[in-house]
Amino acid sequence: MVVEVTLKKATEDRKGLLTMKALPKWLGQSLYANSSIIVFLVLWEIAPRIGWVEQTFISPPSVVLETLRELLADGTLLKHIGVSLGRALGGFGIAAVAGIPLGFFLGGGVKLFERVATPLLRLLNAVNPFSLFPVFILLFGIGEVSKVAMIIWVCVWPVLLHTITGVKEIDPLLLKSAQSMGVKGKELFYKVILPAAAPAIFHGLKMSSGVAFFMLIAAEMIGASSGLGWLVWNAQTNYQIPVLFAATVVISVLGLSLHYLFGKLENKVINWKEHTPEY
């Protein structure tokens, strides 16, 4: 009995030592991987404080974090985040629901229609969305509809074109093999075509999620009274530099978070594909 207790204690002590040795290695790897970010934040903190740049124009990270805490405490930041996320997700969702089915139709439907329509779609995709601001405002006014319509416009093209590409690049031998085994109709679509096109579709969705937030911020600077874009514009107008930087940081974090979540969702759904790490 004494021998068993001694062995158990020795095993636990060994595990503890291994954990202690592994922790510094993990910490060192993490610090090395993010060294550029750490150096940037340190320089950002030091430069305004020692007079390299004016604090009037650039707020240190510590001041930005304190401003974020204050905005969170009084509920201002959460309100604007909720408004912006609602607009972005609404426009993005509509674009995905419209773009994916149309992409499957154009990619695998009538070849003549696909040849005629695809050049036009690519031309519309190349139109600078900022130049269409006056058109959307003219058609839908300066309310919520015009903002959501702008987001739909910029989001639908990556989803649509990547879905078309994904469907067209499916290996014909894969389809013939499935059909030779009696897989047809809906079963062929759900078991072969959709999984094969899924990587391209997810790539389009990730691109759309990024441009949705990008376009939203610009749209909220025109005729809005709430949202993160409005918060940035209002802070600039009233020369509230810490608030300006705080809102910009939140926008960046939300954009990166959406991209990261789509990457995780892709890894989970497309579990047969070799994945690359998300940064």
C-alpha cells in the first residue's frame, strides 16, 4: 500500500514537472508568433507619451482601453455594436440566401444562359460600390433600407461568383462515378455536388463577411444616427480622438472575429478537407 501511494505521488510530481516545462515553451512560442503585434502595441503606447507624436492626434492603447471600458459601462458601445451587427448580418444573410442558389443554377444549369449572364455579373462586380451610394440613397432614401441594400450589393458578388466557380470545377469523373452507382437527383446534389462545391462557397462567404463590415461602416457615415460607423464619424466631428480609436479597434476586432468564426465553421463542416490555420 505504501509503495502504491509513493508511486502515485511520484507520477503526479512528474506530470507537474512536465507541465511546468511545457508552459514556458508554449508561452515562448505564443510570444514569438505575436511578436510583431506586441512590438507595435509597445511603440504605440510609448510614442505619444514621450512626444514622438502628439497625443492630441494619436491616443495610447491604455487610453483607448479606458475609453472602451467607459463606453461599455454606460451601454453606448453595446448599443452601437448591436445596430451595426444587425445591419451587417441582415444584408449578408440576404446576399447568401440569394447568391448561393443562383450560383448553383448558373454554374450547373443552362450553359447558354451561364455564358451570357456571367460576363455581365463580373462587370457589375467590378463596379466601385462607393460610386453607387447616390443611386441607393436616391432609390431607397437615407434610412435602413438603403444601408442594407448597399451591404447586399457588395456581399452577393463574392458568394455568387465563388459558388459558380465551385460548381464548375467539380471533377466530372466524380459525378460520373456517383451516377454509375445509382446516385441521382437530390441525392446526387446533397451527397456529391454540394460537398464538392462547399470549399469555394465558404471562401466566398468569408470574403463577403469582410466586405459587409467594411461597407457598413462607410454607409453608417451617411445619414445614420447610430452604429459604429456613425460613432467614428461623430467622434471625428467632435474631435473625440480616444473614442475614434476605440470605435476603430472594435470594428477591427469584430471583422477579424467574423472571419475567424467562418474559418472555424468551415473546418467543422468540411472535415474531409486539409485545412490551413486561421490568422
